[in-house]
Amino acid sequence: MKKYLTVLMVGLIVAMFASIFTAVIYYTGDKVEQLGTTQQETGQTDASKTQNESSAKEASANKEETVTWTKSDTVIEFPILMYHHIADVVDGNTLYVPKAEFQMEMAALKEAGYYTLSPEEAYRVLTQNEKPAEKIVWVTLDDGYVDNYNSAVPVLTELGMKATINVITGIQDGVEWLANPQLLELKKNALISIESHTVDHVDLSQQTYDGQLAQLTDSRQTINQLLNQDTSVICYPSGRYNDETASVAAQAGYKLGLTTDPGLASSENGLFALNRVRIAYGHSKESFLNQIGNY
Ligand SMILES: [Zn+2]
């Protein structure tokens, strides 16, 4: 009996030391990771200050400084909002939200504590299963309309919120669709990302593999060259894609693909078949927040 008790005591002491040791290692590792992040972000802030960029850029950099990413035990799901025109009325097109409504909706998101994601941050959420805030959202605007530049961007800049504009590289007139000078101007705003919506807004599901590859590769190269960036998101025109589209997109160099399939986005969708939440016109603040919450 005495022997048995001694063994038990020794076992308990060993287990105690082992758990203290593990906790110390874990804590130290965590600290080191946080330190690394802080240093990197401080570097970014200094760089943007010396560049003397717009206040939006500094505001965004400062905001990122305080961000702490937290891993989740369950698969993270979040809304990717889909907008098109930001305008009071658009003839022959129901895909619009008036500027006042867009302003109300963005303010509602901010008030509710939502953190707006950049494409890079969305990729991190989807691949690392960690997030920079409890509530996250990715705001996307399709087709690259000039009204996005005139109406959506000022609202987003004022509120310090990020959004992604998906442009059709073969359709540019500077009047209805954003042209290069406007895209170059938008590139200076750290809150706004420009990604691809193909060259001609074709139905990808009806294209051959090579046809899809040309649309995805050409549009990506055009944007990369113009804006000196590594374009990572392909937004499928009218949300249409087929079984080959994901591999085409990966071959063309994209990391994420956006659909119009309704629902919350998560890694379970597949990185090239992400769900989105279509925001129509006519919402009140309550119905807007409900729509996001109901998914
Ligand atoms: Zn479109």
C-alpha cells in the first residue's frame, strides 16, 4: 500500500511539472508571435508616414496596429456582402443601392462592431481559421462602376472601412465603368482593393477550359501591370462557374473565387466557390443587419 502511494505521489509531481513546463513554452511562443506582428506593423506605419500618403492610408495602418488575430475552434463563417451600383436609380438594372442607404449600412456595420476585411485578410481567415475581430465582414462591389468611385469610396474612407471593387478589364469608359486613371487613384487609398471580374464579363460556365483561362489570366495580368500588385481574387460574372473553374483560377494565379451562391462564406465552401450575401436596395438598418445575421 505504501509503495503504491509513493508511486502515485511521484506520478502526480511529474505531471505537475510537465504541465507547468508546457504552459511556459506556450506562453513564450505566443509572446514571440505577438512581438513579431507588432514590429512588422510598426514598420508599415513608418513607411506610410514617410510616403506622406492620404489620411485614409494612415488611418488604416494605425487601425491594423491594434489588431490581434484569434484562432477559432470551429470553422469560421462570415458574410461577404455583394453590391453593384451605388446610385439612386439605374435604368434597366435593379442591382443598385442608393448612396444614402449604402452610407446607413456601412455606419450600421461599424456601429455593430464589424471589422471590414481586405482580400489578404479574408484569405488569412479562410486558410488559418483565425480572425482579427469577433465580427468580420468583407464588402465587395461588382462590375467596377464609376459610381463606386464617386459614391461608395467617400463613404468608406470617411468611416475608415475597407472594400473590394471587382473590375471588368475589357470594359472601361471612365463614365459608367472605371478607367485606368480612376483605378490608379483608387490604388492610393489603402482601404480599397481592386480585383478581377474577368475581361469581358462572360459566362464562365459556358466556356472551355482554355476560354476560361484566357479570361482569368488576361484580366489578372492587366490589373497586375496597371496597379503593380498581385491580384488574388476572381469574382465570377453573374456568379456562374463550372467544375473546371476552380482549377482554372488556381492555374491563373488566383487564391480566392467569389460566387453569388447565397450564404455565409467559409473554407467549407472551397476557396474558389465562396458564398456571398446579395444586398438589394430598400433596406432599413434593422432589415440589413437581420439579413446578415440570418445567414
Ligand atoms: Zn458582374
